[in-house]
Amino acid sequence: MLVKLLSERGETNAFHAFLEAAHRDDAGQTAALDILGADLGELAGTFLGEGNWRPQRKAMVECWEAAGWQKGGEDDATPA
């Protein structure tokens, strides 16, 4: 559902630019805001209902670290 909603925002080129810019560190939130003008939390709320659905970057980094993953390269996370 989320991909469908994102792909309907703007032109096809904008969605492709979003896909290229999205990064796992913030679940694509920055790219969605900058390129599509969309907040992922708000979009998720349209089908999940009320709640705080916005990606929580700090919590995501803590989960990566707890799982033993570390940032390897610019766009890569590798097991420690």
C-alpha cells in the first residue's frame, strides 16, 4: 500500500528519483519529504489508522547496532 501511495505522488520520474535517493537509515523518510513532499508516517496512517507511524531514525540505528550490524560503506550495512 505504501509503495502504491508513494508512486501516485507526482510524476513517474519523481518516484524513480525517490527510489534512488531513499536510504535505510531513515526508511526513506528524507527522500520522501524532499522529492515527493510526502511524510511516510502520514501516508502509512491512511491505511494503518491513527498512530505515530513516522520512521524513528534513532530507534532504527539502535536496532541495527543491537543486531550486530554496522555501517560498512556509504550505502552499505554489513555484519560486524
